[in-house]
Amino acid sequence: MSDLVPLVQAHCIPRRGSEHRLPEARVRELLPEIPGWELAEEGKALVRTFGFKDYYRTMSFVNALAHMANREDHHPDLSVHYDRCVVRYSTHDVGGLSENDFICAARASALAT
């Protein structure tokens, strides 16, 4: 991913192997680009809770997120509730965070606005 392309406009590419795991310094550089997201699991995952007025809006977000995840071939773990959805990104094939997690986090945030 080029630093000139905003995360929300970038696209995921397949990443397998620990060489694609982002070093802590790069994670700290990218984190400010996705406001509202937090590091979890000792820096191996990104997590954010999206709040909504009701179940219909929550499910609309979940469906839009599922469509985007399928298109990018990078799928989050979700915890869906009446008025919120907890989204967790991590790249299992690299054993932590990859650029794909930051790209999809930025795209998920854009869906919620």
C-alpha cells in the first residue's frame, strides 16, 4: 500500500506469512488514521464498537460490512447486538495485524458515517 493512497481508498491483497505482519512502529503510525479503533489482544487485533439507534440500523451496517468484506476478501469477527456491533480485525494468516486490517477498518468506519 502506498502512503499516498488513503486507507479508505486502498484495496486488500492476499497476505500470508509472518513477513506481512506489521511491526509495532508501523501499527502506531497507522492507528491515528482510523479514529475510534483500539488495539486489542496485545496489539494483534483492531477493535471498535459501532453504536446505532435500533436493530434495523445495526443490521443495515452489518449487511453493508459483510458486502465490503466479501469484496475485499478480508473478513472481521463480529458481535452483533440490538443497538451496536463490535468489529474485530486481525489477519490470522500473518499472526497479527496486516495492512488489510487497517484498510478494512477505515472502510468500516466510512460505512457507519
